[in-house]
Amino acid sequence: MPRSTVHMIVHKVSKMLLHIKHKVIHFPSFEELEEISTGFANLAGSPVFGSVAGSIDGCHIRIKPPSADSMCYLNRKLFYSIQLQALCDHRGKYLDIFVGYPGSVHDSRVLRNSPIYLKALYPPEGYHILGDGGFPCLSHPISLITPYREPLQNASQRRFNFHHAKARSIIERSFGCLKTQRRSLFFKALEVKPEFAPEVITCCTILHNICITNGDIIEPEEGQLDGDDFDDLQVRDPQSGEHTRERLAAALSAPNDDNLPPALRHHDYL
């Protein structure tokens, strides 16, 4: 089949998939949110994480070096990439994606330029999303809770980071599943122009969600901190979520349910 014909078919199929994006990738209803928060408490192994509504992270998708501004696409791991920022639920299903920034841009900058942050789209009040150490710990405009940075000061912080990692790592497993499902695309540089790459990546996330909806569940695994989680300096933010993190860590270290916040006492996810 001529290369031009293949390109035409790819573009046609991608347009069809993009047309249903908002039906497949969307924020949950209230009933679904209850299921998600319960799911994250199960992943973490603690009811303290019963207010978690998602896990967020960035993923680098390899591309061939573009002819113009190629250095903008060279990431810190020294390969050319397009960034995919994704938020997933407890099953690894994407609730939101933001794709297109070149690989050299830091995760925190991608976040601050994404609609979920700029428009405070998610999570709802009273809920949090989890991110690794490359993100800022925030209470506003979105509630995003990150792990404590090394060196850890006490057992409470170590305990919090352990359970945080168990819950947060679902997004990493989701990226792994995405790349495995589309091995021919993601285990080498994308064979498309950089300006078309975001469209291809978006289509793959749509297909990923369809697979999960049809029963292809990402199995829970023991969460581990990624080696890059704490590589980047976090600047203290006046909108910091550190107070929320301290409250959650204190609840996690409480000796019994009597010391849990009232909103958590009626849950039993263990």
C-alpha cells in the first residue's frame, strides 16, 4: 500500500476517534467519584486516602527530531519527545489528558498551563489528586498532594510516602499499559510529524479507555517511588497544599479510627 494512502487512512481514523474523545475521556459523575475515592483508599491500603479523586503524572512520547527547534524537544533523559500529562482513576482510566508540550518543558510548567489547573476543573472541593515530587504541593487552584521530600524527618512522613506511592503509582502503570498496547507506536520514535503527534497520542489514550471500559483492568501492584520523583527542586508556594498533607499524614499515623477526621470514620476500605 502506498505511503500516502496509509497516511490518509491514519488521519481519517484519528479524526473519527477524536470526535468521540469527550464521551470517552471525561471527569466522573458524583456516583463514579465515590467509587474512585474508595478505589484509591484500597490502593493505598488506608481510609485516609478516601478523599483521593485521581493520580496525575507526565509521560514522554518519543518522536523523531524535528527539523526546526529540535532542542526544545530534547528532554532531560536525552531523547526527543512530546509530553502527555494525564490524570487517571483507580483503574488507570484517563479522566483528563493534556498533550503537546515539547520534552524540555518541566512537569510543573506543563501543569500550570493546562486547563485542569488554569480553570480549576478538577478535583471537586473536599477531594485531592496525587502527584509525584516533580509537581508542586498545592491547595489552590487545585488540590494536589505530593510526597514529602528527602531527607524524611520522621516515621510519619515515611509512612505517608509509602501509602501515597501505593496509590499514586496507578498512573505509572497506566502509562506502561498504554505503551504496551501500542507497542509498535511507543517503543520507538513516532513516525509522524511533531505537529500531528499530539493527535496520534490522544487517539491512543481514547483506545486505552475503551479497552478498560470493556474490562481490560490494570492489576494493582506494590507502589514504588520512581527514581525521578524527587529530582526537581520544589519552590514553596503561597497556595501550598502542605497543610493538607500534614493533616493526612497525622490521620495516617493515628492509632485508631477515633483519631481520624470525621469524614473518614465511616469508611472501611482495609
